[in-house]
Amino acid sequence: MASSTKTRSVLPGFGLSMGFTVLYLSLIVLFPLAGIVIKSTGQSWSKFWETVTDPRVIASIQVSIGTAFYAAIVNAVFGLVVAWVLVRYTFPGKRLVDGLVDLPFALPTAVAGIALTAIYAPNGWLGSFFGQFGIKTAYSPLGITFALIFIGLPFVVRTIQPVLEDLEKDVEEAAASLGASRWRTFRSVIFPAVLPSLLTGFALAFARAIGEYGSVVFISGNMPMKTEIAPLLIRTKLEQYDYTGATSIALVMLILSFVLLFVINVLQWRASRRTIQA
């Protein structure tokens, strides 16, 4: 009589693990988000609409989302280049460069903001250089974008690196042996393979940049209707004890973030599906 062996798992059974997962996510994610919704809906619709359509609120949301989007685009392009160099090339100081990529993770955001402000200020090293061409860096949306590029680059690099490491060079050599140019090989072989991870890195960098506060609050200048970001406006309303207004703005930011991340995830899913089919 054959005996059946049951595979033992190190972790508890599905029921206990699932219950712990739901409880943990509820305490850390769902309950705080539900609190924002409940607090925002505690006022009349007209009051909510008046708050979120205020010109200052709209301007701050536009600054936050616009600069975060442009920073994520830049990080997607140059993050791919940095990951490619770290994976495919060997050079002196490679370990140091690889470690510097993670510096924004370890560096306090306030320290990064002060350092970037000192560099890009009108009398700073880079600020004075750009000033010669009439380009204002600090205390402008451009300065905010620079700060968001700094804190978002590691998300793209660390997401793409494992994919490039697993990508066999034989495929590239086969394409070259068939007469494909370097650009054709990159476009038809390499880019489709890294596109899903590239979109994931873009989404992570974008989501991180939308809610960034510490590294931006110094370099932005905090000028209402010009360089004021949504997280700063939320804090301003909290300091004024306008909790309903603060949660209303937070709810709008939450909805916009969900919609944008949902669109990016759909694009990522389609890119992964095309890669598998290919």
C-alpha cells in the first residue's frame, strides 16, 4: 500500500498565514486609508468640492504630479543606462558606483534636500552655471524635478539589474550573427525583455516622487501657485487645524495615484504578455 507524503512548509498553513496577512495589511494600509476616506466624507459634497477645486490646491497637485512624472521619465531612461553599465561592463570603482546607487535609500531626505539646495541655489556650483544661461534651478519646478530624480533613480536601477543579469548574451550574439545592427538588436531583443521591469521601476519611482516631502521642501521655495507641492499644502492645513481640508487633498492625491498606478500596471501586464508570447 503506497503511502502519501505531505509536503511540510516552514511557514504556518494557508489559513493562519492568510489571516495574519489580512490583519497586517489592514492595520498598516487599509485602516489609515479608510480613515482618510471617512474624514473626507464627513463634510458636505459642496464643501469637499470647494476645497479640492481651490486654485492653490489644483496648482500644488499639478506641481507634484508633473514634476514626479518628468522625474520618473528621466530615471527610466538613465536608470536603464546605469543598470546596463553596471551589469555588462567591468571597470575600476565598479563596486563603489554600485553602492552609490543605493545612497538615496540610506540618506535622510532632509539632508538630501539641503545638499541639493546648496548645489542648485543661484550662488551654488551648478546653480550659478545654469544661471549663466538664464535657467533657474533652485526654487523652481526644475529644481523639484532634480530632487525627485535623485530619490527615484535607485528604484529603476535595482528593478532592471536582475533582468539584465538573467538576459543571456547568446541571444544578442545570435542577432548579430544574423546581420542585425546594434540598434536593431537593442530594439528587438533587449528592450522587449526589460520593458516590464522598466515599467515597474518607472511606477515605483513615480509613486515615490508623488509623496516626497523632505528632499523637495527646501529646494522648491514653497511659493504658492508656483512651486508649492501637495504634501506641503496638506501639512500647512494640518498646522491650521483644518483636518478636513487636509484629508480632502490627501484623498484626491490617493485617487489620482491609484488611477495612474493602475494604468501603469496595465501597460506592464500587456508588455509582459507580449514578451511571453514572443
